[in-house]
Amino acid sequence: MTGNGCHCHISVWNTDGSVNAFADKDAPFGLSAKGKTFLFGIMRHGPALAAITIRR
């Protein structure tokens, strides 16, 4: 999100916290299908997220 000084780190784990839901060692770039879907959502809704986090 260009121009946004606000950032966060996000990870998603299974219910017992033992497996990163974004990781898949056999997938291209090591990114699971769930990770790809999440990343697409962040990119798709980036302008709306920026609108509520950027100060003017």
C-alpha cells in the first residue's frame, strides 16, 4: 500500500498453532492455496484498507 507508514505482520496457523496455514513447501513460492487466497484479498481490498489507515 503505497504511501502508508502503517504496516502489520500477519500469519495464520491451524487451531493448535503447530502449522502455518500460509506455508506449503511443495507449492510454487512455498505459498499454500489459503495463503494465495488471503494475499489476493489483501491486494483486492488494498485501496479500501489504505483509505482507513492513511492520515491526510
